Amino acid sequence: MTALDNPNSDLFDPNASSQEDAGPEPVVYLVDDQQAELDLLQRWCSQEGLKTETFNQAEDLLKLLHADSHGCVVADLRMPRLSGLELQAEMSRRELTIPVILVTGHGDAENCRAAFQQGVFDFIEKGFRHEEILHAINSAIRKHRRDRFRHQVRKEALDLLRKISPRETEVMLLLAGGSPLKGIAQELSISVQTASKHRGSIFTKLNIDNEVDLYKMLLAAEVNLDVGPAALIPPAP
């Protein structure tokens, strides 16, 4: 069963339980060259029921992470070889979307600004309470679940939309815009019967029942309805 099997489900509510519960068990990847810091964070995470993996250097984490890694990374900003910022940059280069939380004993505005500009999820100074870091970790995990869910929904929607012919795409855009069959027929210089056949074919290919479901699917696919039929659906990667 796919995320689009029930077109009436709420695919866009960030608090929806289907999103919160989706995916494998998350892992908190802890990276710090100070073993005492790692042990403390691992103990706090374990008390929260979170699965962890620990690393003394970022290079070892990069050997393990892959596109399907789920959870979040908590890394020290300053490490002897690869810093936390350099780790984030390398993860971005590899298109690894798992959120990164940077912790540092040397917080300053410049590093904080650079971290957020680079896409770091959170930036926390050491000396934090365990409630603060656990809140950040749980927030990062929830965000990653939502992002993964939306990515999967978009992929499934685009896969279905790529089955639509160019003429059906024209009809589909007019349907999504609220045009009746008669209006579509006039706009495209076709008969009402032909417009109706195109609508039926679109609904069959997309496994939907009505225009509301069609609009939901276009929202899920995150397509730009203003670009016109030819550029509406991006090609498959």
C-alpha cells in the first residue's frame, strides 16, 4: 500500500499520525571527539528510548550514512579533522537530508549564522540541559519523518501524473481550475463527449474519483499550475 492509496487521507497536515508513524525506527547519530560528551548524550537518549550510534570523528559517520538514513545527527562544531560545519556541507553535497544539530562550547554569532545559512536544523551551546537537547532531537526527528513522507507522496503522485498524455494534461489543468466539461470543450475546440472521455481516462490513470481528488494529487506532486501543460510534469530522474 502506498501513501496515495487513500486519496481522502490528509497528506498535508504536519501533525497527521500517518506522517508521524511512517518510516523505520529513527537513529540519533552522535559525533564528538570527546568520549565523555558522547557518553552523556547517549545516556540521555537511551533514557528517552532513542536508538543511538556514536562516532569520535565525522569521517566514520559519513561512511555509514546513506539516502535512507532516518533520524538526526548531533555533532560537535569543533573537531580535529572534519568540523561539524564541514560535516553538514559534505552531507549537503551528497544530498543526505537527515537533519543536523550542532553543539559547541564556543558559541558565537558568526558560527551560528553560518550554521543556519548552511541548513543546520539547530545550533546549541554546550552546558545545555538534557531537556533542551532532547527537545531539539525529537523535533529534528519529527521534521525528518514529515519530509520523508512528503517526498514519498510527491514521488508517487508524479509517477502517476507521468501516465497522462499531453492532451489529457490540458484537460486536467482546466478541470483543476474548476472548468466544466462544456467550458473545456470550447477552450480546446473538442466535443463535450471527447472532453468527458479525457476526464474518465485521467481519473482511471490517476486512480481517483473526482476533481477534488485531482486537485489533492496536484498539490501532493507540488507542481506549478501556472507553467502550462508542456512544463507541468518534470521528467523522471
